[in-house]
Amino acid sequence: MEINKHYFDTIIIGSGLAGCRAAIECTGKGTVGVLSKLYPTRSHSTAAQGGIGAALGNEEEDSPEWHTYDTVKGSDFLGDQDAIEIMCYDAIPTIIELEHMGVPFSRTPEGKIAQRRFGGHTKEFGKAPVRRACYSADRTGHAVLFALYEQCQLRGVRFFQEFQVLDIVIENQAIQGVIAINIKDGSLHVFEAKVVIIASGGYGKIFKVTSNAYASTGECLSMLFRQGLPLEDMEFFQFHPTGLYGLGILITEGARGEGGILINGKGERFMERYAPTIKDLAPRDMVSRAILSEIREGRGIDGKDYVYLDLRHVDKKILNERLPEISTFCKIYMGIDPSEAPIPVVPTAHYAMGGIPTDIDGRVLRDVDGSFIQGLFAAGECACVSVHGANRLGCNSLLDTVVFGRRAGKAASSILKNSTKGKVKRERVALITECLEMLKNNKGKETVASIRKDLQQAMMDKCSVFRTEKELKLLIDEIKTLKERYKEIEITDKSKTFNTDLLEAIELGHMLTLAEVIASSALQRTESRGAHYREDYPKRDDENWMKHTLAFQREKGITFKYKPVKITRFKPEERKY
Amino acid sequence: MSKYYTFKIKRYLPNEKPITRWDEFRVKLNNMERVLDGLIKIKETMDGTLTFRKSCAHGVCGSCAMKINGKNRLACQTLVKDLPEIIEIEPLPSLPVIKDLVVDMTLFFQKNDKVLPYLINEEPPPQRERIQSPEDQHKILESITCIMCGSCTTSCPVFWSDKEYLGPSALLKAYRFLFDTRDKATEQRLKAIAGQDGIWRCHSIFNCVEVCPKEIDITKHILKLKRLAIKKGFKGGQE
């Protein structure tokens, strides 16, 4: 097979917010190539709706210190406070910079960036909700992604669109490059580089009901894990409280920020019972558990498995101007007008707090002692700095992508001078070619679709909002069976042109790897913290578990090591809202 | 409530003979499911070679634009219950087909690149955000919702007959910056769109408006561009 070779000083995997922001930082300091398995603006950052957090204080008094506290508390004290502080203080110049780059933010009457309330964001350390989320109607991700992509175009960043990464090549504890396939014609491409920044996003597609895109399959994380690198805090996966019933499509928290409330089958505003001070604007882990508790106790709508998000009392003008997109979703997919009827919602798999462990400059760590892989960086949802700890606050993910995308880009550029060009060996490419051929020609009775469906169902049933030892053990067995079945898959499409059949098979293999890491990480953490809720261990256990989990692939299976949480300003306290 | 639909799909398989054919599939779908769900079911259970783009599956990424019963639409946003029992699907028209419903969008994106699709303002930025009134922001509100799915440009008869024409999507992008009070490249950008392949080629046919999945009144935006161009001294059909 003919191999196409490329060299770039910096290769970035992924063209969402983190990837594009990193790319902007890298231009002018060397050659930059960005690989995306989609057309760049189709990246899932574009689906982020409600806002991006920064204590600008445009609508009322606010401070980055309060933002820091809220994020620490939101993380259930598992977030590293040095990193959180950087993010919340960097937030202000970072958002201003986005505005200068052309992001079309919604505006206050004085023409400043408009801000609204979001879950878990408060004033004066928890006293009341605060307007901190900067937004562009309910299409904030779209607005920011387009502006960043446009700035990349202006700066001449080279994009390789519809290129899917097949291998991230690390040798001698240093990055060498990336092997990718051009989806359009099936040709193989080797990208050698001095530095690689992984900004590949999340992996919500491991679950049956998710707000995530089909592309969110997480193969880059699995590629590192299979090479012996750790993945951090993988047990923490966020379920967004308000997914459209039956579809999982996201209804932004901004809907509650603008006054929407959740009601159960008895017509009660049940969040008053779970979070008396900030009610419906409690953090997502708490609201998701509250919704599912109501449903379990028979207080779903008509006793069924959903509750209502009620926006009927919200001013129509606000719905039209600030929440037009979700209003359209309701009309298209449910046939309802949210100004006239309540929206049926249920929690939906949304965001991975865990991921590739990095330091505050995006360097990919290879162990608990802080040692890193030379030249390898990660930023955005795929990374775990950790600024979100056990539970991310709404509008902190977009912030994370741009703050740490920029930092990773800066750090990556700064080492170019003293780095050597990576070398991808022929044997490594041959291995990939062999894998592709094997997958293409494998004979068996299994299909990608049936295994994927079983995986998504099992993860949903046994590893979502509520977890127990018994279920998690069953799940791990199931995943092992699915891995066996995977060996028997046969794909139909044998062609080279746009072979999505083959690419989905590759993605599934990685999804199975990640699923086992998630389930095993969840099994070993015998406490409840943030999004990880163990019914058999319902209390947070700071004495034993105030630490990050690092999962490693070893010969005998998955093993764990631990890393202390960085606590600087805020001592752990009981988490009440 | 489920029922059977017949998907008639125009295939294009470059390695098979004949390259082009029509295939029919019978799929059972419920009344919440979309054309994209049908295509996925076909790919998963009947023919793994069927190829189409997809990603967000709720009308925000723009991947799955295709021609459904004669009209360009997003497959993820088109509910089968709103369609007749026979659903005819083709790739977006007037772009080269790569495989089945996947078209080569290169030409489409190149058009966009020609209108300087980025904010240009070389004045040193202020300490804080540039001030923009809500009224001024509203001028670009509709245009910024574009997801670049390609439905508009590939439905435009002018584009069908003249591939040099910039087309509605690129012109809308030009509008997005020309009417952004923060942008300072008015002359430069008008020059890019007021030539013979630009705004004057729009004959207000409104196909683009009819197909836009984000319901953007693109023709109205192009008319405003024409008005601005005339105001700034750019005459029809000339540089």
C-alpha cells in the first residue's frame, strides 16, 4: 500500500474549540496541520448551546474568585484547585479575546457581552445564582467554533478534513507522529511532527441515550491507553439533566437559567426539596439524580420515565431571542411549542470529566509522578487537567477548551526549537495496514451494529447515573463477552472509497476498550462523589478517596494508581445548595 | 406507532458496475424517527455499503444534507411521518458524487473562502469587548445561524448552470461580516462579491430560502448586499 508522508512542526487532532484555539496559538511559530474526521465546523463543539463562563460582571457583580469556588464545589472537591484557579482567572481575558476574534455574542442594552444564570454558578460563595454564562442565544458553541475556525483560515492553518486518525505514534517516551486515513479515498497518511496536540473531544456514544454526536467515539484516548498510558478519573461521566425524552437531544441549562423549572407528575417543583437555595440551578449531577429519583418513586409524568421542563411562564420574547434553537428542536422533534406545553425530559449522557491526564500546560502525563511524554499535549474534553473533578459545571466546558487549548498551543510552540522531528517507523505503518486488511477481510457472524447496540444498552443500564458493585461486575463481564464477539465481526463494505463501514468497526473496537476502563474505574471507587454515585456506597469518603484514579493497561488487565488532589484555597466541605 | 416506508435511494458505487443504480429498501420506523434513522437502519441491517455523512443528528452540524423527495434537507431533521410512504433520496445536486449520498463539497467551501470569511479589524482592540448594541447584533443574528450544510447553494439554478457563481451560502457569509459593526473590511469584501460571479447573479429565485434548514431568508440578505454595494458605488456586473 502506498503511504503518503507529511511533515508539520505541530499536528493537532480535532478541529473543535480546543483544536482550533490551539492551532491559532501555534501559527507563526512553525507549520501547523489539523486533522479532523469531519469537516471542521461539523465538530461537536458546534452543538454546545447555553454559554461560556467568565466572571465579566457585565450584568451584576461577579468575581473570578467566586467562579473558582463554584467550580471547586461543583467538582465535589475532586478538581485540582491550581488548575481551576488558572481557568477562572484566565476566563476573562480569554472571552474578551474571543470577542475580538469576532464571536457574535448576544449583548446587554449597553452593548457589552450578555450573561445569564447557569447551574452551580453563584455569588458570594453560594448565596444566590449569578449571571456568569456569556452566550450567543442558545448557539454559543456554534458561534465560537465558527469564529475560531475562521481565524484559523485567516492565519493559513492547513486542515486535513475527513481524515481519521488510526494511530498516535509514541516511542522512547516521545511523540513521533500520527497515522491517519483519508476517508475520501482510503489512502494512508503518515504525519511526522515535533509536537502533537490531541483535541479529539468526548465519547458519549458509548451510552445509548446521549447528547453527543455520532463522531464522539473516543478512539484517541483508547490509542494512548493501549500503549500503556494512563487515563484519569474515567468513572466520572456527566449526565445532563435535560435531554429530550426518547432522543437525548440537549436542552440547554440556559433554559433553567432563563427561568425554566422542572416539575414532576404531581406538578411539584421538586428541585426545591433537593437544593433549597438554588433549586433548578443546582449542578447537573444533583439534578440528574433528583429527576431519576422522582421517576423511581413513581412521580414521573403519568408515572412514566420522564419529567417536565416547564418554560410556559417564561416571557415569549426571551424564548425567541435567547432560546430559539431549543424551541425549534421541541417543535421539530416533539411537535410542541415550549411557550404552550412543557417539554418531556430525561437525563442524557453528555460529558466526560475524565480523560488523558495532563498538567496545567496540556502536557500528557505518563504516570502519577508527573513525568510526561515528550511533545505530546491534550486539551478539551479528551483531556483531564483536572478542572472538572467529579462533576463539571455548565458553561465551564467551552471555557476549558479555549483556556487550555490556548495554553497547550503556547506550551507546544515553546518547545519546537529544542525538539527533534518525529520518526514513524515503517513497521508501525505496516501494523496499521495489516489491521485494516484484517478488519476488512474478517469472516464471522457478528455485525458492528449489533455489538455497538449491546454495548450502549449495557453501559446505559449498568453504568449511568446510579451504580452498584453487582451491576458493574456484570457489566465488565458483558464487555468482555462483547470483546470476544468483536473478533467475529464481518463488514460488508470492502471498498476504499468513503468506507464508513470499516471506520465504524475501528471506532467500536476503541469504544469497547474505553467502556471497560470506565466500568472498572467505577467499580474500584467505593464512594459517591459528583457524577459517580454508588448506591452501595452513597457517601463521599474524603479519607480514602480524595484522590484521582489513573487506570493503566497491564498484562494482567486494568490496574490502578492514584494521584492526590491539589487543594489550595478551599477545604473540602459538605456539598449543599 | 410504527409503519413501513420504502426508501428509494440513488446509489453511486465507484467500484461497481453499473456505477449508478436505484435501490429500494423497506424499513419499519416509528413516528418520532427521522430519515437519518431510516438510513442508519438500512446500513446496519440490510446493506453495510450504503454510505452517507452524519454527525450531530439534530440539525446543528450540517453533515447530512441530501435531496429527499425532490427537496434538499437535513436527514436528521426530517421526520418520516411527515413524508409519503415512498421516500426518494438522492445526493445534493450539482456537486460531484464521491459515493452514494456523499458529495464532494470542496467547490462549495472554496466559494466561502473567496468572501474573506473572517472578522477583519486592524485597529488595536480595546481592553474589554468591542461595544455592539443589541440592535446592531440583531442585524447579523439570522446570518450567523448558518451551518454550511450546502442545501442552499446546491438548490440554486444559477449555481447549477454556472459553477463560478459564489452562491447563496458564501454570499450569506459575506453578509455576516459586512453587517457586523466590528468588521472594517467593507470595501475589500464588497469587491470580492460585487464582481460578475457575485451578488448580481442572484435572480431572487428563492430556492435557497425554501430549502434552508435554519429558515434563513437568504435572498433578503443578498438583496441587502446589493443595496449596500450600490450605495458604495459598485455597479451591477462590474468590478
